[in-house]
Amino acid sequence: MEQSAKTVNQHSITFALLYGATYLPTVWLLKHRVLSQPVSVMITVIPIITFAIFIYKLIKAFSVMDEVKQRVQLEAVVIGFSLTAMLITLLFLLSLCGISNSTWFGYGYLLGYCWIFYFIGWFISRKKYGV
């Protein structure tokens, strides 16, 4: 069972890296408009597919975790989601006031903030449970 848990965790990490390896070049290609629009649209699907596979592998990894590690992950996701929801609400309300800064808070940056908020929740939860 322990080897299986280790293998499942390694698969989720591998697909997380694969997602990053497909996302970053896609952003670069789309930002620099290297390809035609129909090809660009097809390329945008690749990171979505790798992210979906990563999420699937991550859910499988949750199933072999013990209860404390599952609780840490759940709390990290809840904290990350809550902080993301607060940031999006704040940005929406500021945009209604005519204050917006797409340089720091554009759609592409929101993904980075989601990951940062998840890791903030992960560190808080790990410290709370001593894992």
C-alpha cells in the first residue's frame, strides 16, 4: 500500500510539472502571436487537458492519504478558494469605482494568485496539525 501511495503522489507531481511545462510555452506563444488564430485556439486546449489530468491524478492521490493529510489539503483548498473569492470581489468592486490595474490583476495573474493562496492555506494548515 505504501508503494502505491508513493506512486500515486509521484504521478500527481509529474502531471503538475507537465501542466506547467505546457502552460508557460502556450502563454508565450499566444502573447507573441507566433501562430495563426485557428492554431492558437487549438493550442489553448493543451494546458486545459494537462490541467484536467493533473486534477484527476491529484484526486487519486487524496484517496490514498491518511485523514490528517486529507484534512490539511481540504483546509488549504478552502483557504485558497476563500482568499481568491475575496480578491475577485475586491477587484470587481474596485473596477466599479473606475479603479483597475490589469498589469497586476489581469486574468493571467489571477491563476498565480490562486496557487499562492493555496500554498498559504497549505502552510497554515500544516502548521496547525503539525504535519
